[in-house]
Amino acid sequence: MSDEPRIAVFIDYENLAIGVRQMRAGKFQIDLVLRRLLEKGRVVYKRAYCDWSNYRDAVREFHKHGIEMVDIPQSKASGKNSADIHMVVDALDLCYQKGHIDLFALISGDSDFSPLAGKLKENDKRVVGVGVKSSTSDLLIGSCDEFIYYDDMIREIEAKPKRRRKKVEPEAQRAEDAGDKVVEIVRSLERDYDTVWGSMVKQAIRRVYPSFNEVYYGANSFADLLSMVEKEGHIELEFDETRGNYIVRSKPRKR
């Protein structure tokens, strides 16, 4: 996995905002979506479409994540369809002009994007959809190579056990933090790959946490860090002599 997949993200924000409102799950958390995509590859393009005058509370968060926001003011003549058309045109233009893009992430549940997904696949692009279950069309789901429910991301966050803050030495706290990050990435990669290699974990963890540095956690190399996390009982390692790389497996969560 030396060549990381390059990902372009297209966000139909109004569709998401309506779906999340129906879920009653608070504000839409774009960081959860971007993190899941960063676990798959490098996000090199991010664009969101909406009449942002109706969703001013989301603007700052999208700016923070470096997402280009395309403002499509609604009118009687255009309305929602205008944003959809802009998104389709931009996605196809990127598909034809930028051959290095491997994966297109369509963040919406609207069936109108099903032909777009089909056209992208015709051009040898992988398509991943993300949307809210209650407002996602089966037609769009079937048109994508993979579809991720936003609902599942929220459930995963809520299911994480709340750790009691204990007074521990800084070294122990850093080791615990390293273990949490490694396990999180390994479990995510296991969704997509039958075999998770140490090099894959290293690439993914640095995409999700750009400032991650194993030396900070007291390791001389990433392989040393994996060994430390294994000793803590969080993962299992198996060294493959032919590839000179570790196979990494997560351990079941303790109940």
C-alpha cells in the first residue's frame, strides 16, 4: 500500500442537514466523515454545496476542515436542483481532468446522484457514498461500490466506553494515548482489508493524525510502537518474513 488512494469529497450539505435533523443526533459532524475517509486514503479535494445563508452555523466548522464551500442561493427557478447540478458537473469535470483521483466520496443520500456514481464507475473510479439511513435512497446505495451510514459512525462514538480520568505519569498517559490511536486505526482498516499490515497502519494514522510521531510516545520506530501496544494487550502482531512487515490484528473489546 505504498501508493495511497487519492480521494475527492463532494458534499450535498442540505440533504445531510435534513437527515441529521430527523435523526435528532445534534449537529452534523463532518470530522467523523473525513476521519473515516482518511483511513481509506489521502483526501486531496473537498467541496460542499448549499445555500449557506440557511446554514450559517456550519460554515465555521467547514472552514476549519479546509472544505471549499460553493454557495448556491435558492430561488424559485433553481432551488435544490441547482446545487445538485453544480455538484454533478464539478465531479465529472474532476473525473475527466484529474486522472490521479482514485476514489470519489459522494456525501448525500439523494437518488439524483445515482447516474453520477454510475458514470464515475464507468471511468474506472471507485465510489463511496455516505448518508443518513432514513434519508438515503436505495438507488444511490446500489450505485456505489460501498456505502457508509452516518448513523453507524454516531453509534460507534456513543458506544465507546467513557474512561475515568486517573492521575498517572505522563509516560503512561502517552502510552495509553498511542494505544487508543493505533487500535482505532487497525479496527477501521479491518473493515476494508482481510490483512492489515503495519505499513498500512502507519500511513493511515498519519493521515488521520498528521502530527503523530512515534518518538513522542517513547519508540524509536513505528515497529517499536506497535510492539509497545502489543505488550499492553491491545493488538496482536505476526511478523511476515517474506515481506519484512508485521500483520496487525485487533483484539476484541473488553466488556
